Amino acid sequence: TASGDIGTADACYTWGGTLREGSSGEAVRQLQIRVAGYPGTGNQIAIDGAFGPATKAAVTRFQAAYGLAADGIAGPATFNKIYQLQKNDCTPVNFTYAELNRCNSDWSGGKVSAATARANALVTMWKLQAMRHAMGDRPITVNGGFRSVSCNSAVGGAANSRHMYGHAADLGAGSQGFCALAQAARNHGFTEILGPGYPGHNDHTHVAGGSGRFWSAPSCGI
């Protein structure tokens, strides 16, 4: 399509027009999912369909990260970048639902409905995509995500583990190392970060969204 048009680039979702502070509705909610990884250090944006100051700031950071005009207004350039980054199932190009669920095929049996767990995992993937881009576009290894209550028990997970909500991902060291991953996660909407020095987390970095904030990776200065 011409540079000024908003084209349909995949089968996931197509935005119909420009969104800015004060906009609301499903189009805003869909945008918030895609920019969830750009809330600013220590923050998390609400996926609530209301385009407020936090969403504007997240859109601005997303735009800056990809070299777009950073005005906090989501128009054709912003949407076309999102289309480049997403697959037909709405996942970001470098992550998959399968990676985020090594437990079962249907996302059932957790602490929330299967649909909610899957939706939470999608937000987590977009946060990981932002973090991956910020770390030089090097691959991030995901060794697990969603767990049913039974899968969580089988691996000795915490009774209140965010894995059972679809919010969490366990990351391998990759080329970045556990500490660099934990440190970067602070900037990309992860309210729970557990890594080296925290009991049971010397062999992976755990990142999750959700309410509250708990960061502990003492060996990494967190």
C-alpha cells in the first residue's frame, strides 16, 4: 500500500484509523497489547482500551525504538511497523504460543480460564519482543511459560506462581546471560523478575507481568 495508507498486512488485526490520547475501544486495547513492552522502567501499562498518558508514553517509546517519528500518536507508520512485527496469529515475529506453553495444548487447568491464560501469554510475548529488540535483536530463549496447576505441582512451582496465569516466562541464558536479561526486563513491563541469587533461579531468569512488583536477582544487583 502507499506509504500514507493503513494496509491490511496480515490476518491478525487491522487498525482502521489514527489513535491518540483520549481514544478508546477495542482498537486501543489491541494497540496496548503491542506496546506493552514499552511502559518505562518499573512500570506496566493497563490493557484496558483507554488511551491515556501511559499509553501515549508507551507508543512514543515504541516509535523511538524503531526509528519512527515519536509523537505518541498511532497512525500509519506505527501500525505498519506493528504489522511487520506480528504473525497471523497475533504473536510477535520472534515468539510463539508453543514456546510459552510447554505444559499442554489448550491452556486449560490454570488459575484462570484458558482464554485468559493465552491472552496473558500474548502480552508477555510482546514484552519479550520489546526486550529482545532493546538487547540488539539477539534471540531470547524461552524454556517455558504457562503451567496448569498439575504441571506447576510436578515441577515444584510456587503455590501462587504466575506461570498458572499465563503471565510468566522462564528464560535461558542465551548469548545475553541471565543477569543481562533480568536487568533489561525491568524496562519492559515485567513486574516480577527472579534470577541468580534468588532461591531456585540460578539456572534461569523468570519474568512475569501481573499485579504488584517483586524483583529479586541478588547476584545481578537486583
